[in-house]
Amino acid sequence: MRFFTLCLATSLFAACGTATTTTETGTDAENSDVSADVSDVVTVDVPPPFHAPTCDPKRPPIVFAHGFLAASDTWSTQFQRLVENGVCPERLFVFDWNTLSQSETDKRVAELDSFIDGVTKTTGAPQVDLVGHSAGGGLGYSYLSDAGRAKKVRRYAHVASFHNDGPAGPDGKIPTLNLWSDGDLVASAGEITGATNEKVPGIDHYAVATSEASFVALWKFFGDSTAPAVTDIRPDDTVTIHAKALTLGENAAESGAEVAIWALDAQGAHSSTTPAFTAKLGADGKLGPFAAKPSASYAFVVKSATADKPPITYFHPPFVRSDGLVYLRTLPSADSLAGTLLSVVPFDDTATVVIVFSASRAIITGKDSLSVDGTQIATPELADAKHTAIAFFVFDENSNGVSDGTATALFQSFPFLSGVDQFMPPTGTTTIVVELNGQRVAVPHQKSKTEGPVVVVFP
């Protein structure tokens, strides 16, 4: 337990982990192998703008770094807002990195440096704008502490991250946006002297990265201080999806995995005998483009090339517009921090395992209602505001075939994650209904080893 606590404390301030560099940008460039020495830039599949007929190819590129236990789908809604407001998708980059290891700050910084060098080489831009959320903010300040590296960054946004004495960069010379909330009970941030301080009141730690108000602040800081034309996620007639499969926390690409995308009917069952899309993933773990039907629901089934890993089924909400940052997390290596954490989940064929993921904000007791198979999960013990839970693991922890309703102690020792002992049989004639604030998703009973766990994603 001491190891977990130490890593958590370190990661929240300086971002625990050995960075696994994946450099990513627009849809038309060719993919190349990921390398720690990034002279080749791997492209991210961000769809072209739909509501914005033109975009500015000379706009400074933006590099986004996610936080602890997260991945770059943190930035999905902000990418969609940026593209719709006329930002060229090939000017947007995400840095997927491993946030789990300790004592390797220099290595992480070096990899981010190589990443940014790759971005400037690809775009021809002399500088980038940099955004760091939570532990990614600790990484941002560490990166910018060196004068040579700081010259590569035009502006820096410190999002829901910890307090510093002044703006980033040597002698605080990098223009810095400090984006924080009094509702953030993880970072407990406040104003930074000399920075542009923007308080977004009353929202949780994760929502500071994803919210509409945060987007407005980022837009003004990186632009000319004028308000964006569009802030909501507007539906589109044509929806193109690009996805990426990678291990939880480590963010290592799930090379060689097979993915099937199934269209679903209103009861959550497959609406056809054949999948709408299949792919065997390459070294970068990416798939797409997949032409999704607007307002249709889909299940993504990921089968790892590693024989002892169970498949994972993602029940995804309807896509209202194109999304290049659909991430499918798979089980991490057993010897990693996340692997040790998940070792308490009995993946066997005696029960169903359901995982609920809230993609935009924490689920908090008193504000939210979350039920799984009729049992309320957003309780004070599991969904306290201080815990800031965005992922809930529901499983029969002691494999006794009974719903004890007890919290999983190891999960409760971390922010962002909650676990509860609830038995759901591996087979059944009815579906398991997962409901969050009136949004209902029906999922099947599944043998959690042979058929794998079920992940329900709420936007």
C-alpha cells in the first residue's frame, strides 16, 4: 500500500511515469513507428472540420498532455470545439504517456522534448502552445524549467494542476494560463501570481479539462481574446471515427489486437449477424476511419493478441459528430501499478464485470444518480466529491455469488476510481441496465474471462 500511496502523491505533483511517446496529428499524414527519439511523427486521426469551412494553417500547433491514469481522450470534446471554430486538425497534437512509474522525470521531459521537436519539424512552426492537465501540468512546469526547451513554447496552459509560485519557464517568462476551480478537490489549486488566472467555479478536477467554460478560457488565451463562435458540440450529418486501443495507465499501444464494431438495437443487442467494422491493429494500436451512423449506438469488442487477456466490450453512446480520439483501454501488464490495482478483480466465468466510465466529469453523490442492475452506486461511500470518481468497477470481489455492497478498499485509496462488490450472473435472459442521470444503457450478462468485462461509456 505504501508503494501506491507514494506513486499517487508523486504523480499528482510531477506525474508519475515513464513516458511512452506517441506523437499524433491530422488525418492525411502517414503513420510511422513510435520512437523515443522522435524524428518521425506518428499521426493522430483527428477528423477535418465540418462546420468551419476554412481553417488557419499558420496557427501555432497545440500539444496536449493528459493527467494521472488518463489518456488523450480527455481532450476529445475540446478538439471537436477547436476544429469547429476553424482550427486545422493537423495543428492539434496529443501526447500519450505512461503516468504510472516513479522517479523518471528527466526521461519523461526528454521524451516530451523529442515529441515537441517532432511537432515543429512536421508543421514548420517555430513554437507550440502547450496544455497540461493535472499530472500533465507537473510535466509542463518541469519541461519549461529549462531555457532551451522553453524557447520552443509560445504559451502554456496549466489546467487543474497544482499551485506554483509563478508562471512557467525560467524566471516565469512563459505566458501562463492557470485554469482552476474551487470545486476541484484533487489539486486544490488557486491563483498563481503573475499568471493569467481563470477560475471556473464549482466543477470537479476532471471537468476543468473538458468543460465548455474551460474551452472558452483556452480559446481566448491561445487566440486574440475574442470569444469562440461555437462552444457546444453540435451534431453533424456525417460522422467519422478513428480509435486507438491502449493499456490502462501505461498507454502502451495494443499491437496486434482485433477489434470488431457492432451496431446495436434499442435493447443493446447486435442488430446484425456481422459486425459493421473489423480491424487487426498495427503497432500503433489505431483503427479507422469508421463511418458511423449519427445517433446509432455501437459496441467495440477488443481482443488482445496476448492470450491470457480477456476481451473487453465497450458500449459507446451515439456519436453526434466526428471524433478522432476514441480510446479503448485494455488490461495493463500484471506487474504495472494499474495491473496490480486490477488484480483484485476476479476475471473468471462465474460472474459479469461491469465498468462505468464518465468521459467528461466526475460522478458525485447528491448531484448524480448512477445505478447498475437496479442498485444505486453513486453513494457517499463510493462517489464522495473528494474522491472525484470517473470510473466505477462493479464486480463480485470475493467471488461468493452474493452482492455484499462493500467498497473495494484498494480502489478507494485512489482518486478517480471506485469499486463495489456486486454479483451479476454470467448468463441471463434479461439485460443489465446501467443508468446515469436518466441515460439508460442495456448490456448483456457476460463471462468475464471468456467474454470479458463490459465497459459502459457515458459522455
